[in-house]
Amino acid sequence: MLPGGPVVAGVGRGGRLCLLRWLGLRLWSRRGTLVFALLWFGSWLFLNGLVLVHRSILSDYCTDDKSKSILQRLCLEFSEGSVTGDMCEDLCVGGLVEYKRCLYYDNGKKVMEARWRGKPVILKSKLENFSSYEPLAVLDYQDAAAELSPLDVVFYATLEVRNSLGLAEEDEDEEGGGANSSSSLSRLWGKKLKTRDKSYSRAELASLWSLLQQEEYTFLRVLQDLSTHVAKVLGSCGHFYAVEYLSAGHAWDQNIFSLDDVAVPGLPDHDRGQAGSGARGRWTTREMVHRIALSFLDMVWHFDNDFTHKLHLCDIKPENFAIRKDLTVVAIDVDMAFFEPKMRDILDQNCSSDDDCNFFDCSSRCDPETHRCSRWRRNSNLQVICEKIFRPWFSPTLLGAKAGLPLQVELQRAVQECSEMEGGVLEAEADGGGGGGGGGEGAGRGRDVHQRLLSILNRILQEGGFSGEGGGAWEGKDHVHTELNF
């Protein structure tokens, strides 16, 4: 072995180690650069995402500061004479409208809780700003407002209401149409329209026009004198309107509605607070649920039969309903409610299967030959309420030991049949070319199930020692068909 052999060998191994370290550093450097670039890109995406979220969501987040700012802007417009309404003076001058809290903002829709002259109300507007609504075109002409008579206002409002509710002119009852139109539209303005003998101001016309562009306001204002099952409009200021405060239902509550504040029958208001928890001094929870179910049936029958056109509810969920103290069910969100003519237009679209013909809770069938959805709804308000409201209410799980009682079993079977009426309620009407209230086997089945549910619920209440009065129990009740013509 040569004397320098080990040293040379050691130097060779050291060189190789250095080379490996150098290559490792280069590889680590490239990997580190890649990791750094990825981290930088990820941070850039994250920050831009935050900006997007802030602009699209957080900017519309429901806050008290923003709600108060919106109302202050409304009062500024009132002071400038741009808007008016029967609530403006109390809101902006008298301090009789007290803001309480923001309930929610949704796609521009603003909903707040307030107290007006000591009573709780809900303030609503479809859009945040008054300027976001389309102005009445006739106001662009000089002195046009001064030349508009009350009859002119009725005419323009009639056109806007027709457009909002989807009621075409050919859908009217031609006999006496003008008188009926004036009568219906007088409900939009209240009693002032009938006695008004002078022209409306620009602020009055502009405020009315902003309200009529809100479908929910139009529905509630027109129907509130025709039905007890819609929330009452109490007043307005500019583009905001106030409706009665009612506690909405909740899906997480097995009874859907809070029953603690329900009025005790037969007691004056000042004695109800001493009678225990709400109506529990006389009614059990299940009895109240049965009475609410009867009111749901009353509402369904009313919406199906008591207007010129059937009224379809396409978003049936607990949050869209409330109850008054007498257990009357009230529709408090009617953004997805449509009369028959507009319902047909919505359903009439291209399709490849029945799934393409579903519009929230309203559905029809797809014609395999034309690839068009039927313009006739295949399910009904009753079927969806049975499926989403009644079936959870009257399930054996919630009924417990009472689930095996004969009437409860009969009720469960009727609810199950009602929820499975898919395809049967209006199918016969569509085949026969009928419109809203025609006969047919399917329609007859829907009426039979409705009457069966009504009978069972009343018998349950009667066997429990109650006569079935109040709370929507209306067996044998006379129904007056109210014409709604525009």
C-alpha cells in the first residue's frame, strides 16, 4: 500500500460528500423557491378572496350601524321632499319609530325590527336605496305630477300591479272590470284614494312607484283585505314599508312555532299573563299543533279557491310562516308566491327530464316529445305542506305513546297519502286542458284528502273536549269566493 493511499482516498470521499452537499443545496434551493412561489401565490389568492368576500358578502352584512345609516338617509330624503308616506313623520320627526335590530340582508333586501308607537313592526325594502328603483316615467315631464288625477294614478298603478303579479289583461273578468280594478287598487292606497279630489305630489307618486315595484309589498297590500293568512301592511315611508311583527317558524323546533305567547281563549288581554304560559292554561301543546294544522288547511283551501286565479306557494318552509295569537297561520314571506298565469310562464321552459321542471317547491313534467316542461303544476300547496310540515308533526316519533291511538293512526295515514299525491293533483286538469279550478280525478283526490284531514283533526279536538272553534277549525265554514280582478 502506498503511503499516500489513504489520504487520497479520504480526499476523494470528502470531495464526493462536498459534491453531494452542493447538489443537495441546489435541489433544496429550487424546492424552496418553488415552495416560496406557491406560498406567495396562495397568499395572493387568499387576500384577493378576502377582498371579494368583503365586497360581495361582508358589505351586505346585517349590522345595526348600517341599518341606522339607511334609515337616516331615508329621513334625509324625506326632509328634502323626495319621498313621503304615512310613517315618515313618526320616523323622521316625531321619534315614534324606534329602531331595535337588524334581522337580515339578503341580495339587497333589507329587513329590520322596530317599534312604531310602542308596537313591534318589521321594516322591509327589496332594495337599499330609493334611487335604485325605476322612476315613474311620467314624472320626467315638467308639471306632470300636477296634471295627474286620482284616476290617472289608478290607471298607472293598475298596469304596474298587473306586471308585478303576472296578471295579463286577457285574464280579467271583462264585465265591470273597471269598477273591480278601482276597488282592488283602492286597497293599495287605503281609504284616501276613494275621497281624494286633488292631484298627488311628486313625492307621493315616486314613493308609491317604488313600493309597487316590490312584488311582496304588492301581494300583501292587495291580499290583506281579502285574506287573514297574509301579514298586514301597517304603513310606509318612501321605499320602506312596515308589516305586523310575527315570530317566524323554525325548522329546528319540533312544533315549528313558539307557543308560549299564544292567547288564552276566553280571557281578556290583561288576564292572559296570569293564566300560565300562554294558552297552556287551557290547551296542551298537541292541541295547539292540531289547531295550527287546521289553519294551514284553511289557508290552502283559501289560496286554491277564493281568488280569480289559484295562488301557488313555491317556497314552503317554517321560516316563511308565522302564527298570530289566535293560532291563525300567516304567510310572512311571499317572494316565491305566484298566481296561476305567472306560474305557467315560469314552468314553461326547455327540459330533458322531469328534474329540469322543478322550480323550488313547484314542479311539472317534461314532455319527452317536445322537450318542454308542462305549464301545469303537477304537485300542490297541500302536498308540499303535508310533506314538509304535517309529516314531521304527526310522526310516531313525536307522538310517542299516543301514536297508536286509532285517530292518530288514521291521521298519520292521511298525511302520508297527502304527501305522496305527487303527480295526481293537477295532472287530470292538465290532460283536460283545465286551468285553475277545474275538476278531474286528480283534483277530486286532492279535495278528498283535504276533507279527510280536516275531518280527522276536528274529531281529535272534539274527543279531547273541545268543539273545534277558533285556531282555524272551520268544518262547515262557508267560503265566500272573492274576485281579484285587475
